[in-house]
Amino acid sequence: MDGTPDVFGSPYRLLSAVVVPRPIAWVSSRGPRGENLAPFSFFNVVAIDPPVVMFAPVGVGDDRKDTPENVLATEAFVVNVVTDDLVEAMNETAATLGPDESEFERAGVTAVDATAVDAPRVAEAHVSLECTLYDSMEVGGSTLVFGEVVHAHVDDDLLVDGKVDVTRLDATGRLAGGYYATTRDRFHLERPP
């Protein structure tokens, strides 16, 4: 069948089903109402020099949720990489909580202060990228948040000769609906000259 994205249910349903797997930014931030932890699967690397990542939460202006509001106010956040052992905790932080409830407590994970930015990070995360706000922009009904990575926490058991060994990182990606994917099914392919 051919047609515009809305013919397939909605643009969101089409794009989230075919742009897969998407890495998950498990973003921790701090703001006027306290600490926040939430997952975003519209996330990726944007640049290497400077090292910039991006996530795109739904909501603009007065409709923005806590995470982008915190980041825009403090210009700091941490992207915690979701791995197989943390996927259920990550899912708990997707719940809508009241202003006095903690996503960290709900998920049973530990908030610790970041090293270089004014934001918490997830102590149990095997990789955490501390970011300062590089830029932001509204695109349709979403706010794109760009962060420059200024500090990284990487568990020693993921390193070989001081570099991350991708075969040791069991990252989890988002598919559509309630489906996720792991990076355990890997294969190697040489790039042509």
C-alpha cells in the first residue's frame, strides 16, 4: 500500500515502527521541582567535534514536560544508556507521576551527582554521558534538545585497551508499541574501500 504517513495509522505509528531500533536516552535532570528521570527513544548522536547528542521530547512551549523544562532552565542533563539489566527500571520511569513522586525511587535506581554538570545520573547505569545544553529548537510538536557531552562515565568491564568494546555493552533499543530490541545479535561486516 502507498500513501501519506497518516494512511498507515498516524505519522508517529509509521515512523516509530520503521525507524528501528532506536537507542534510548534515559535522561536525568534537576529542576525547580526536584530530580527527574525519563526515557526518550527519539535520540541519537549529532556531531563528533564537538561531541553532541540529541533527544526530542514531545511538547513545546507551555506543553513541555519536566525533562525539557529542567534542561532549558539549568542547561544540564545526563543521558544514561539503557542496558538489558536496566530495561525494566527504565520502563518504570515512563509512568506519569505526580510532582512529589520520584522516578528514581519508583524504578529502584540510585541518583548520584554528576561530576561536571548540575544534574543527577543513574549510579547503576554502565554508561552515562554528562551534557551541557548546546542548543534547542521546536520542530512541530516536539522540542529538540542538543547536548554537548562534557564528561562520560563508563564501567571498566566495558573497556578494552581504554576503548568501549561494543560486544560488551548489552544496550537496549526501542521498536514500536511495547517492543524492544537488544544488541546481543551482532555481526561484523567490513566496509568497502
